Amino acid sequence: MVGFRLFLLTFGLIMFCGEARYHQHHRKHKHSSYHHDHASHISMPPSVPPEASAPSPDENWKEYMGTYDVRMFGAVGDGETDDTETFKMAWDSACGTDSGMLLVPYGYTFMIQSTIFTGPCQTGFVFQVDGTIVPPDGPDSWPKNNSRRQWLVFYRVDKMSLQGGGLIDGKGHKWWDLPCKPHKGANRTMLRQPCDSPIAIRFFMSNNLTVQGIKISNSPQFHFRFDNCKNVHIESIHITAPALSPNTDGIHIENTNNVEIYNSVISNGDDCVSIGSGCYDVDIRNITCGPGHGISIGSLGNRYSRACATNITVRDSVIKNSDNGVRIKTWQGGSGAVSGVTFQNIHMDNVRNPIIIDQFYCLSKDCANHTSAVYLSDIQYIGIKGTYNIRSRPMNFACSDAIPCTNITLSDVELLPAKGDVVLDPFCQNVYGEVQTLTIPPVSCLLEGTPRSVLENDVGYC
Ligand SMILES: *[C@@H]1O[C@H](CO)[C@@H](O)[C@H](O)[C@H]1NC(C)=O
Ligand SMILES: *[C@@H]1O[C@H](CO)[C@@H](O)[C@H](O)[C@H]1NC(C)=O
Ligand SMILES: *[C@@H]1O[C@H](CO)[C@@H](O)[C@H](O)[C@H]1NC(C)=O
Ligand SMILES: *[C@@H]1O[C@H](CO)[C@@H](O)[C@H](O)[C@H]1NC(C)=O
Ligand SMILES: *[C@@H]1O[C@H](CO)[C@@H](O)[C@H](O)[C@H]1NC(C)=O
Ligand SMILES: *[C@@H]1O[C@H](CO)[C@@H](O)[C@H](O)[C@H]1NC(C)=O
Ligand SMILES: *[C@@H]1O[C@H](CO)[C@@H](O)[C@H](O)[C@H]1NC(C)=O
């Protein structure tokens, strides 16, 4: 097998020949599990008999037939050689095969540049990451003609699964240190300068996606971004970046519906999950967030835009050592509505602002107030328990003067100071709703009923 790898290195360009033989070989001999057994993916020269002792799990056979190991196309995997072209070739083959699999083998690190992987693929396509994928190391190594806004992009791909036990490492450190970043107290005027950094993984206009098992670390910017996607299932993934890494949101979704995010762990320097405009039917369960900025709906309504989001549930989750717990943030001057949001059974551990609605969201200090706002209604907080950092209030509902928040309900809320005994009261501004069971601390500032301004005006059109 080592011999064959040398053969590949030496005659790297005879890859299609290799591919053909690979198929022929595996049609003849069933082979052992492909996970973590890197040697077995490279076809041996036909003269070498297969290991007789290898078990042949029949259920893997079908997938195995269409497996395209990137090394078959000449990928080197030493962490430095540019393997972009070989990944593209592997993509074309695997994506074009029924139940095809692009395999990134265990034990190798592949450097690939900013790439758009375009579908549609045949049904059942799997992008299997068992090894490690890295980008060029930092802005100085990023090719000038490559997009600086995105690294791995999946475009118009339906029914794809990105999975495996491997790592996608965004190598973000040099990007976070750019002088334009709000890093470690860098000065505020710098925030407004353009400061593009790539999103690690972006799905765009794709449907029926599964992301499962993989680890993603240290993205230069957001780790995942889904735009205009439908039916997204994310399960058992692990995202890590330092608490002080700027704008490294874990998962951002926008104009995307039918999203499930389950059983995952995210610690980073910005929102754990952020939900943008145009999202509905979002179900988040059993995720652990922190350190980071918590789970956020928004920011919405930036630059007078109309934003709509509805039917969003976050439950059975833990948020720890974070700047926020569950947050809804909107800009002054926007329009549209957020409704039907449930936060249920969430454990807070040393969180600032465990429950927060901020309709005055603003990145500088000088945003003007407007009479228009994104209308917030039908928001439930059920079983929100744990501790908060006393630097902030445990509950904060700052709603717009012109368009109050309505039907905000609280039950089973118990939030205690993580340490110290100076306790700040919950804060309410223009918020209507009901406390359904006694809360700790008590909330007595919700207004009853529904305000006229909401009943009489046509607010919250979506
Ligand atoms: C960038 O330039 C390199 C060499 O100049 C070229 O090979 C490559 O195809 C270009 N990439 C893009 C995305 O244009
Ligand atoms: C902040 O950055 C601006 C623009 O780079 C610069 O002019 C200003 O002196 C900086 N202020 C501080 C306090 O560093
Ligand atoms: C996605 O899955 C749904 C439900 O299984 C199915 O109805 C739909 O046709 C699929 N869409 C695509 C583009 O595969
Ligand atoms: C919750 O997710 C964790 C992984 O973060 C997993 O180990 C655990 O089994 C999950 N719990 C349930 C009930 O699925
Ligand atoms: C809300 O979303 C869930 C999926 O998360 C879906 O099952 C349910 O039907 C949706 N409810 C409404 C009223 O659309
Ligand atoms: C906008 O309104 C809020 C709440 O009423 C107030 O705290 C804030 O100072 C106002 N901002 C400006 C710029 O007037
Ligand atoms: C208040 O919101 C809940 C869901 O959060 C909904 O079931 C209920 O119908 C709403 N009540 C009114 C009066 O709109």
C-alpha cells in the first residue's frame, strides 16, 4: 500500500487511471470499513491480493463502491501543498455518482483555498471528513484573486451530508489580529472600516442538508452560514474558537427554514447560534453554548430593512459563561415581525443578560430612534433557570416606544446571582405580557393587555 502511495506521488497525474482501477478493484473485493483505515482506500495494484482477514460489513458496501478518496486524484495532505484542484476533481466524481462519497481520509491535513463546490449532486451524496482540512494560513497567504468573505462554499447542492469524525480548522488567528478587528479593546472607529474575513463553511441555496459529527474550529469569521436553504439538520457537531475571537458566530442562518440543530457543543467569541431575517420553523435542542454571546434572534431591521422570523424553539440546552443567554435584538427603524418564539428548559450558568430583548440595538452610541420597529410578539420563556453574572440584569425587556412588545410570557423562571448579593431588578420598557408562575427574581413590570398602537396600526406586516 505504501508502494502504491509512492506510485501516486510519482505519477500523480495518472489519476483517472487510478480511479478506474480503484473501481474495478473494489467491485471484485469487498473490503473492510473505510473509516479511519486510510490504507484501505487507496486501491492496491490489482496483483496484490486483499487482506483475507478483513471483515466485510455488507451495509457499507454500497457507499463504499462510490467512494472517492481525494488521494486518488493526487491530493497530498501534508498540510502545505495546495490540494484545491484535487478536491474539485474528487467533488466532480463523487457528486456525479449515485450515493457518491468524497472522502477526506483520516491522518492527513489538506490545505485548500477558497472554493465553491457546486451542485446539484446525485442523491445521497456524502462529503466525509475524517482527516483535517485547513485554508491558507491567514490574510497574507490568501491568494489575491480569492474571495476574502468565504472559504468552503456549497452552492445549489441538494440532499448532501457533510459528516465524519475529522476537523475543519479555519486557522483564524491571523485574521482576528488584523488592525481593523475589535480585538481586545481595539478602538471603536476601526469597526467601521471594511474588514472582510472568510466564513469557514457556507451553504447557499441548498436543500435537505445534514451536517453531522464533525469538528470546526477557529474560523476567521462565522463558522457556518446558511443562506436561502431549506431542510437543514445539524447534529452532534463541535465548534470551538477562543472567547475573544471577533465575529466567530457558531451557526448563522438567514432566509432559511426547517432547521434542526441538535446535540451540539459550541464555544466561541460571538453568538452561539444567530438567526437572521427570513427564518422560520427552527428547532434547536440540547446544545451547549459558551463561552460566547449566547443564542440570538437578530440583529434584525438593520438599515430600515423589513425582517421576519417565526416559529423558533430553543429547548433543553445549556448556556454558560456567556455575555447573553437568549437574546432578541433589533435595530431602530426596521419593520416586520418576530413571533412564535419559545425558549424552554434552558440552564444558565454565570451568564450576563440571561433573558434579553433589545430593540435599541446599535453598534455605536449614536443610533437615532425611529417610530418604526420590528414588532415582537408571542414570545415564551419557560423553565429558564440557573445563575447570572451580576454585572447585568437577569431580565431585560427594552422594547420600542412606538411599537411595544406584546404577549411575552414567563413561567418557571429562576435566576440567581452567580456570586455577590447586589441584585439588579428586571427591567421592562413598553412590554406587554404575563407572568404565569412566580419568577425569581419577581417580575412586576410587564404591562397587561394589548396596546392600542398595535391593535390600531398595521404593524408587523410580514
Ligand atoms: C487565481 O490565480 C491563479 C494564478 O494566477 C489561477 O491559477 C487561479 O485559477 C485563479 N483563481 C481564481 C479563483 O480566479
Ligand atoms: C482610533 O483609530 C483612529 C483611526 O485609526 C485614530 O485616528 C485614533 O487616533 C484612534 N484612537 C485611539 C484612542 O487609539
Ligand atoms: C427534500 O426533502 C423533502 C422531504 O423529504 C422532499 O419532499 C423534497 O422533495 C426534498 N427536496 C429536494 C430538493 O431534494
Ligand atoms: C445531548 O448532546 C450531547 C452532546 O453534546 C450528547 O452527548 C447527549 O447524549 C445528548 N443528550 C440527549 C438526551 O440526546
Ligand atoms: C413550527 O416548526 C416545527 C418544526 O420546527 C413544525 O413541526 C411545526 O409544524 C411548525 N409550526 C407551525 C405552526 O408552522
Ligand atoms: C432612544 O430611546 C431610548 C428608550 O426610550 C432611550 O434610552 C435612548 O436614549 C434614545 N436614544 C436617542 C439617541 O434618543
Ligand atoms: C400568546 O403567545 C402564545 C404562544 O407564545 C400563543 O399560544 C397565544 O395564542 C398568544 N396569545 C394571544 C392572545 O395572542
